[in-house]
Amino acid sequence: MTLVALHVPAQGRQEALVEITRADALEVVEVMAPFQHGCVPLGKDGALVLVHRDRFIRPLRPDVFDAELELWQAADGGARWRKVAVTPTSGDADGAIARDGDLLAVCWTASNGNGWTDAWFQRFDPARESWIGEPERLTDSTGVKDQFVCSDLARAGDGSLVAVIGCHRAPPAQARNSVWSTGVRILPQGRGAWTAIAQVNEDGYGVCGNALARGDVVDVTFRALPFDAVHGLRRIDAAQGRLADSSAPITPSDPGEDDAVANVGILCGDDVGRRTLLFLRGNHRTGKGRLSVALDRGDGAFAVRDLADDPALCSGDETNTTFTLARGPGNLVYACFAKVSDKCPELWQATIADGEIVQPARVVARGAAYWFAGLNGMREPSASSTLRAVAVSRAEAEPGGVVRAFGAWPIRNVALR
């Protein structure tokens, strides 16, 4: 376990990086994508984090021998971590988790003996450290160009679940289907079966779908393709098990040449009902890249503000891993990111409150080049946590990767008011 101390904020908690796990020889570890809920608070002083691990037979790593999606739990307020479960399928990839009462809802991607992937679902009991029932396959893939993945998972206030699913084919919905769309399946509270998959993007493209639960409503955002791309928004009535009417996109539908977006847009809420979207703007060539936030004005519209320059970032079909959002207490949201232009040696953090940037970006942790090559934020809607993000290192001295958590220790979780 590695503890890299920084400074001690109010309440006597120490901001630091804590090691969760690292790759052994012939292994590679990874955190979840920034748009997936890859970590959740547990109790008053704990947390659960998803980690993906590939194993190889030979050092040259031509083929993956085994792939597992692991669940790691914090102990002693986050000072120590231990593996408590592995998803019960084979060929696991990434996934998402959501608190489900005293249980954990888990959605993940796995091939399970096939040459293509499906989205799977199962509940996990953290108290007993055991899976409940059998894994349920949520999709029906048939081949390499007809497969599905878990994009995200959310639990609405009434207990309904929304699984966000990405595809490599046209999902069975409306006439304007296309590959690389975002769909949802809903498990309304009290019902025993998931609804049929429904496409949320109405334009011919939709990727990196992620969800934000706000009461009984779940917002799903995704990159869509009218003009030069927008981050679209669709509301899900989880209790009724249906999609609501179309919403206006979060980002402007007519971006300028240097204001085009890429695939990843991450949506996060706060205790007072506001929403923040973190995304990049730039050109299809390097030099104009910067991180931006779309801030909920409270009237259903969003105001876009630049957050930090990162000239190496490009717009277009790019799926970035170096920025994420974390839910803070009350009305606070944290934007956490590394700069690709600098080779990701530092973790930056900016603070957002009531739809405004109230603390500009500052460096909160430092390491070697590519220490912060992949980030995943603590966006659980029902509670805030002093654990803000998990990061995977791709530093030269750590070739298989090291997964670390950043936050203020020991962990303190605060339930939504």
C-alpha cells in the first residue's frame, strides 16, 4: 500500500493517493471508463471500486489468457483495500455499479465463452460478500458486428434500475437505428422483468451513454451526430419503465470549428438538483483542445464555460480517459483531470457550485508521467464521499498499471439530504 501525502484540509482529513492494487508480471489492470459508475460509497467510511484485470501467458502479450472484473472494498477508512468478488462470467471487460438498498447492483460486459460480448446483470451482497442468484444476460448478441456492452447503470429514487447499453448494431427500436447507439433496459421497482431495450438517441449516432438518477427520473447523456456532434440528453421515467419525450441537447447544436466535441461527456448531480456535464472542446487537429463544463442554469438549459486548456486533445471520434467528475457534499461537484499535453503526471481539481466554477483548477496530486492515464469519479447520486476518484497509472516503471484512489482520508460518506 502506497500513501502519498499532500496537505491536511479542514476536519483533519488528509488529501492523498492510496494504492488499491497493482498488476503482477503478465498482468494489466484498468479502471472503469470515466462515464461509468465504477465506484460507490459504502456505509459511513467505506467504498467499493471496480477493477479490470487481464492476464497473459507470455511477456509479449499477443493474446489475453484470462480477463476478470474485480470488486475491491476499502477497509480502515480507505487505508487498506481487499478484493471481495469477481464477476461470475468469463471474458469480463468493464462495468458499472449502483447502491441498491443494502445490496449492490452490478452491470458488466463479458463474452462468457463467445467471440463477442453481451451486457450482464447481478446483485451482490457486500455484508456477506456473495452474489445473489445467477447472472442475467441483458442482451442477445450474435457476432462481432452484432454485440452489446454495459455503458452505465443507475438506480432511481424509487428503487427502479436503468441499465445503459452500447451496441455494435442497430438496436430493435425505431426506423433511424444505427450502429454505435445507446439504449436502455429498465427494471421498474416491484416488477420482476426488465423492459425491452429502447434506443435513446434519435439521431443516427450515440456513444458513451451515462446516467444520472434524480429522484424517480434518470437522465441519460450521450454523444450524438447532428452537425459536428453534440452531447444529447434523454430523460427516463424509471418508475413507469419508459422513455420520456426528447430533450434539447446539453451542448450547442452548431459548434464552431474550434468548439466541436468528442465522445466522452460525463454527467453529475448535486444535493440541490443541479447538473454538470464535463466534456472537451476543440478542433479535429491538435492545438485547440480544452476541457469545458456545461452548467445547469436551473431552467432546463445549460451554460458552457471553459475549465482548462489541454491543447493535445482533439474533437471527433475520440474516447478520452483523463477527465471525470465527482460528487461533493451539498451543492459541490469536483472536476478531476490530467493534462495529456503534459503526459498526465499531475491530477488537477476544480470545484463547481450552483452552476458556477467557484475554485479554479489546481494540482492536488503529483507523480511520474502517465500516473493519471485513466480516471473514474465517485458520482453516486445518493451520497457524497471524500473519496473522489480512482486512477490507473501507465508509468514506465509500472508497465502493467497501478490503481490508486484519490481523496481525503479517512473516507467520510454523507447521504443525500
